[in-house]
Amino acid sequence: MQADIHPKYKEIEVTCSCGSTFKTRSTMAKDAFHVEVCSLCHPFYTGKQKIVDTAGRVEKFNQKFGAMRGKAAA
């Protein structure tokens, strides 16, 4: 095995956009890492899922293709 070819494995601090921080280990050159979503604010882990309906797109889709759904089930 060759010496000094492996990256340094050190502790870094991860900061989420929600404000939470935690420490993990990584081979990154930086000492800090910023993420947009973590397990404390992600809807899958929190169970608080928000469905954003911009400009009534769900209703528009149901008006356009809603009749097709009824025919396929019958």
C-alpha cells in the first residue's frame, strides 16, 4: 500500500438553511458545509408536507383530464 495517497478524513460542521447544525466526518477540504434541507426540516422526516398549488394547476389538470380518469376505472 502506498503511503500518503489517501485524502484526510476529518470532522466538518454541516449547517442547514433552517438553522440546525451537526458534525460529521468527510474528506472535503473545507471545514464547513451548507445544505438546503436536513432531516429536521425535510417533509419526509417531519411528516408536515406542504403541497403548493401555484395558479390552480391541480384544478386545471382535473378539469382537463378528470373525465378520462372516470372512463378508465369503469
